[in-house]
Amino acid sequence: MIILADYNLNRQAMLLSGSLIAGGWLDVAPIRLVTFREIGLPSDSSDRVVWRLVQTNRMLLITANRNAKGEGVKIRWSS
């Protein structure tokens, strides 16, 4: 499973990655956490572009919901 962290969640993505490693989750499931930079996606990519990429590649998206003020981190699964 590939998890894509939204462009403004790089710090949280690093913490999540460390937790996955420390918790032994990588021994149980093939999980790879990637950032926009790692996959060559510009930080100003539209929500539509990001969502299509996530759907096409069957990724899990962690986002701070850029379009809604005052809401927390969202996790969305593309099936």
C-alpha cells in the first residue's frame, strides 16, 4: 500500500513513517509513505489532479483538507 501525504503534511508524514517502522507494521504489510516531492507532484496541484493520481495508483491519501478551514487531517482511501 502506498500512502501519499499532502504537500503540507511532510512533518506529520515523517512522524507517521517513524511510527510504522517502530510499531513493526512494515513487517506485517508492505506500506510505503511518499510525499508530493518524491513522486514529482507540484505542491500547487489541484485537488482534482491529486485525487486522480491517488485513484489511478490505488493510494491512501492523507490530507489536511486544503479547501475547508478549521478542519483536521483527513484520511481518504481510493478503491
